[in-house]
Amino acid sequence: MKHLFLADTHLSDPADPIYRQVMDLLEEHAGQLGTLVLLGDIFEFWIGYRHVVFSNYVPLLEKLRQLREAGTQLVFVEGNHDFHLGPYFRDILDCRILPDGGPLELDGRRIFLTHGDLVNPHDKGYRRLRRVLRHPLTRRLLSWIPPDAAWAVARRASRLSARKGGGRQRRSIPEQALLAFADERFKEGYDTVITGHFHVPLQRCRDGKCLLALGDWGHGPSFILLEQGAFTCYPDAPSP
């Protein structure tokens, strides 16, 4: 069986080319996937309401449901665009949800999964904001916002972010901070760290231990496959 890792697709519109590419990739590997790992920011915006989902995401959610019914294990590491995943992922998709990342053992590999937004321990401002946004009280307050209103506000914020150079544009990758983060996980017994968030593919392997970062779908499909204990990265990030 294969195991597929995705991050930072930032999906919003089913007519968008990236949305179609993601759907095509999942269809291509349907029936072959033991595990699908979603490493955050799969959605441009997500709040998990109790009884409704955003209509733009119905095609993807249906594909995930089909994969789950076919026996694929779903794992979702929450990102900074998609958290409070809610009942649909927990109850309908039977998805393993990792709010802050965590361990996964596959094909004899001990893997630590992270979205990447917690890699820098000195970014205290972001960490404070993150704690507020993910607090149970915030979750309850967000659930009172009508879905249409939440969607409109999120789409406006995304457009503003794109104008300021955010969105799907590539970012610089804090390689030294990532290596330090990975070294700590290696000391804990993991042999692989997989991250997203930075939109830049990276592959650093030494002595059987690997740090793998997923890239930005705005520059073509970026994913990782694990099969028979070996990782294959698409695109293949150059090693130093």
C-alpha cells in the first residue's frame, strides 16, 4: 500500500486548477492508499459547523469519504487556515485529528508530523494569537457566526492577504530552525519529520533520518509518497 502526504493546497473553488489537480491526484491513487495525511492549509478557510459544510468543499469531502470507505486511514494535522475541524471530520470521516502535529508509524518509519507554524519557538506573537484562536471559547463563538457570513469574511481576508504578498506565493524557508526542530524529534526516536506551511520543498537526509518539507501547489503539484519504507518527493527537492 502507498501512503500519501499533502499540504498547503489552499483550496477554495472547485473550478480552480489546483482544486482539480488535487482531485485528480486522489482519484489516481484511489484503491491504493493505506493512509492519506493532510498536513494543514488544505482549505483556504475552514470552520467545522455541527450540521453544515461549505458547499465549495463538497467535492473534496465526498472524495475523502469514498477513500475512507475504501479503507484509507485519514490523518489531518490542523494548519493556520483550517482548524476546529468539527464533527464532519471526526464523526463522518473517522479522521485522526492532530491539532499540534504528532506521531505516525508507517512501513517501519517513525514519523513526526507538523504543519510547521510551531517550528519557530521565538515567534511569541503568533503563538499567543494561535492559542486564542484555538481556545474552546473561541470555537464556541465561531460556531455562532452564520456560515455565509464566515465564508464572506474569510474570502475577503484571503484576497487582502494575496495583495500583500501572502496566499500561494513562495516564502523563504527557515532551514536552520527546521533542522533544529527536526534534530529534537530525532533525539526523541523519530526517523522522519514531515512539514508544510513554508510553501518551499526541502529534503535533508542523513544517517537514515530525514527532514521533508512540502512545497506550494501554486507552482505545480507537491506531495510525498511512502511505499515499502521509502519516501519519494514530488517535485524532487535538491539535497545540499
